[in-house]
Amino acid sequence: MKQRPGHTKTPAARTFGQKHGFLKANVKLARSLWGELSTTAHERLKALVLEYGFSIVAGDIQLLNSSWYVTHAGLLRLSSRRKCAGIRTSLLASVCERDANSWVFKAIVYKSHKSKGFSGYGDADPSNVSPSMHGAEMRIAETRAVNRALRKAYGIGLCSVEELDWSPKQHDPAPRNHTVPSNGNGHSNGQPRLRDQLCLLIRQYNLDPNLVKAYAAHFCGTETLKDASRDLVQSFVSHLAASAKEDLDGLLCKLQSFAPDPEVHP
């Protein structure tokens, strides 16, 4: 039905348009990172974005060996959007082996205050974690338990990245220079480059790039953005994505505070 001149869009129409734009941005980024998507991967991505609000730029999901995986951060953000009442974890000491660095956790997710809870178990030992993560088995076991409980609670039919024995290598259709810049803005384990994530957010929300850079440096506590560590920049990207989605007007006001003072001429 055609709209009459001067007739404003309904909230439902605006929501549909926002979701469609969000989906297009995710598909575009997915293609830039992993090449042309198969029909199955494209349809799966569409369902994940529209049904759960997962975002590639925020690091919620990854495409590994042609299959989609959800991340711990993505599951936590989903639980926050769905107003999760709480998550309880406990170490199952009776089946743990401290000397062998073998740990088992149980997690219970409460979707509401009246929920009976959705439980999940996670285990980790040196044989089922990446060699680079040896020594962090206890933390990984707890993360896996939380992920499984969250996936059960919200009906996520994807395995999480953290539940893998180790992240499978990406199939890269085109040769690339694998040198990672010292500031950590290169690809890592199939993740979008931080620069790409920032650029997508700037385009998606029509932000001023110079103000975003100034805000990022302030957030990271460095003179310039390039001086910040990857972890700090990743934290800023996540913060910016959440701020833009939850309170765009507030974010725009915050960015304006980093605008240079106009020169005063006599």
C-alpha cells in the first residue's frame, strides 16, 4: 500500500526498515571477511540476525569452515537483551582433578525471576583446549558451562566457539599477508579487523569519524587511537556498538563533546 503524502511511517515499519538495514550491513561484512556466502550460510545468517539480533561487527557470531558459531560475548549480549534474571555457576569439585588441570562446572540460567532454570555443564583440560590457552582450563570450563546453559535457555542451535577443542582454521579463498600489525588491528581467529568494525559502525549510524577517533583515544587513555592495545580498542568497539544501539542520541551528544573548539578571531 502506497503511503499518502505527509504520512509518517508506523513504528512497525520503522522497525522493519532498521532490521533490514542491520541485516544488509551484516551480510556485507560477512562477504568482505569470508567471501561469497553459500545459500545455506546466507539463510542461516539471516535467521540469526533477525531472530536473535546477533551482529558480526560486535563479534557475536563467526563463520568457521563454512559453519556459523556463536561466541560467549554474543550469548551474554543476547541474555542482556532478553532481560535474563541471572546466571549461577558452581565448580563440581568431586569430578575435578586439580593436579591434571581438569575442571568441570555447572551453570544455571534463569530467564526470569520465576524461572526454574536451564542448566548446562562444561569441562576443560589440557587435551581439549588450544595449546595457547593451557593454564586457563578452569576459566574455559566455566565459560563452556555458561554457553551451554544460555544456548539451551534461548534455543540457540549453534555450537559456541569456546566449546570447540580449539578454533578450526579458516578456509581463506585468497592468499593474504598474514603479518599482524603491532597495534593488533588485524584479523584474529576469523574476527573482523577492529578498523573494519569501527568503519561499519560509523557508516551504519552516520557518525563523525574524527569525533569517534577522539572519543576512542579518550576511552583507551592514549594520545591517539593507534597507540592503544587491541584489548582496549576491542572494548571501545563493543562500547560504541552498545551505545549506538541503546541510546544513539546520547552517543551523538557525547561525541560532540570531543569536537574542537572553534577558533576565535579578533
